[in-house]
Amino acid sequence: MAEREAVNDYLEGYAQILAGAGATGRKLTRDELDALRAQGERAAEAGLGLRLMVRAHLSAAQVAHAEARGATAGRLLGAVEQAVDAFAEGHERAQRLAIRRQEATRREFIDDLLHGRSDPGRLAERAARFGLLLSHAHAVAVAEGPEPYDDGYSVTRGIESTLAVRFGDRRILLTTKNGRLICIAPGDQDDVLSFFAKQAYAATDGGRVAIGRAHAGVGGVVHSYEEALNALDLATRMHLDDPVLYAADLLVYPVLTRDRQAMADLVSTVLGPLQDARGGARPLIDTLAAYFDTGCVAAEAARRLSLSVRAMTYRLERIRRLTGVDPGNPVDRYTLQTAVIGARLLDWPDERL
């Protein structure tokens, strides 16, 4: 009964419009169409579905048709078509505006959340509307691919749909930021971020995913997000091939670069002499990197560099002569490996120290 009364509020004047148009066969006037569009907008804002309202209009038209006589009855159909179309236009316009407002609100919240802006209490309150309880620990996974992604992209919608099917009852938020896909999940639910990483890797044609550590509180999301971004940056600079990176596994690198000047001194002192080699320092640094990455197995390192084992051995000996540090000596190895890591982090020798 209450629903019928609510529906009738948005049919006001409809019967009179049909009667006037049906009597003469005229088209609806601009004022009548505008009034119907406005009613459609108000009905949408009141939460009344378009299907319900169309059915109500058709029911009212049946009553008008039964009461009409002769030619009037025959002319009603055209008036009904115009009236319902105008009402639906207004209803759909209001829904589009509501969706845009919701998207803007969501985007504003995401920006504030990932940058730590806004009052913590207010941010936590807003987060609850999007399914996050910021009083708990959260972890963030960030995926990037060969192209930028946005909320409306098919890749984003596909991953979101897959997550919803798999973890429909979990408090998960999937979004995008600066062309990257972002998944925020409770810190004790590693399976969610692992599954997201697998789906994102496949959907982005072999993109890369970084997962930050779980941190508690309102600032925990920001902290985890920044860790994931730093992991992606490190992967690029260190030429890491792993498709999924865990910030917890890369903590040594920020430690090594915390004192940038000390690291720069180590690189220039230990590796600086390699610049005197024919072809410069880069080929020999790549040689050392491959050697250390393969656990100091010269044959495997040579295969990675498409060299013969003899050429690999020659390069290692050349490095020993230039630097005075022996890659094969366990005591010297740590110094050389740390210097190579520093060179990668500081992008040396391409960048000046």
C-alpha cells in the first residue's frame, strides 16, 4: 500500500496529459515533457526503480484507455510512448548523476586513504562505507602492466568480478591509482593478495605485482602502499625478474641506501677502476651481477650472458686485476656484491655519484 502511494506521487498530472493529447492527437508539449523528465529524476532519487515506474505508467494508461472513447482511445498510444520515454530519460539521467557522484566520492576517499590525508577518525568512518575496518591491520598489493589501467577498464572489472566470486564475504577494496591496479585486504588474509597477484599477472599479460607488509591503524594502508610502490621501483632498478615481489623480502635494500653517501663512496672506491676497462664499467658490472645472482657459478652466469665459460673466466680475472678484489675470494665477495647492489640502486655508471 505504501509503495503504491509512493508510486502515485510520481504519476501526478499523467492522466491529464494523456487525456489532453488523446483528445486532439497532438504531441506532448515541451512543458509536459519537462515535467515528466523532472518526475523521473525525483523517482530515481527516491529509490524507485525504472521498471516499477514504467509498469505504473502502463497501468495508468490502461485505465485511461478504458475510459476513452472512439478516436481518443486510438490516439493514446502515441502519447503514452512520448510520456514514458520522457519519464525514463529523466530517471536514467538522475541515475547517471548519482553514479558519477558515487564515483567521485569513492575516488576522493581512495586518494585520501592512499596519501594519509583527512582526519583519521573521519577517514575510518568513510572507510567503513567501503568495507574497510581501519582499526585492523591491512596490506596492499599494487600491480602494474604494459599500459595504464583505470576503474572502468575491462581488466579491472574482470579482476574485481573474480575476486568477488572467490571472496564475496571478505572486506576487500579493489581500485586503481596512477594507472596501477591496487588491492587492499585485511593483513591476516594472505590468500586474498596472493590470488589478486595471480589474477593481475595473467590479466596484464605478464605485469608485475608488489605486496606491502601488513600494518595496523589508519596509517597502515598508506605505509603498506608505499612499501609496495618502493618494491616496484627497486625491481626496476635492480633488474629483478620475479613477477610477484614481497616488500618483506626486500628490506635489505632500503637499509643499504639509507646512507647514500657511504654507498656512493663504496661504489666509486671498489668499482670505479672498472671504468678504465675497454667498453667501460657496464659490461663488467653486468658480469658480476650475473655471477652473484647464480650463486657464483661461473658456467651458469656465462650461459645467462651468452658467453663462453672461458670468456666469463677472463672477465672475472680482469675485474680482479682492475679492482684488486677477487670475486672468487669469500672475504672479498661480500664487498664486491654490496658494491654491485649499490651500483644498481644508484644507477651507476649511467648516473654520476
